[in-house]
Amino acid sequence: MTRENRPQRDGNGPLLSQRAAMVFLLAALVGIGATALASLAGNAWPLAVSAGCGAGAMAVLFFNQIID
């Protein structure tokens, strides 16, 4: 698309839609919870953070599918 054909956007609009914000919020909560549970189980912090990141990534895919 050329610059002339692009629709003009208002600078005051939201950066994320409500749906995207909800998906990322829930995924962050799942990741934090998984990290906390993994660290309480006695795992080292790098392993706990890796588990939390993996759980957060899977949560994004899951919540993206179920939130309409």
C-alpha cells in the first residue's frame, strides 16, 4: 500500500483490543502462577522461569482459541 492509500489513524486509539489485552493478561497470570509453583516445588529459578514461559506461551494459544 502506498502512503496515500493508507487510512489515517487517530493517535488516541488503543494499542490493543480488549480481546488481545484479556488474552495476554490471562497468559501472564498463568505464567506467573506456573513459575511460582515450580519454584515452590524446589526447582532452581532458571528452570522455574523456563516452565513459566512455556506455560504462558501455551496459555496464549489456549485463550486465543476459547475467547470469542
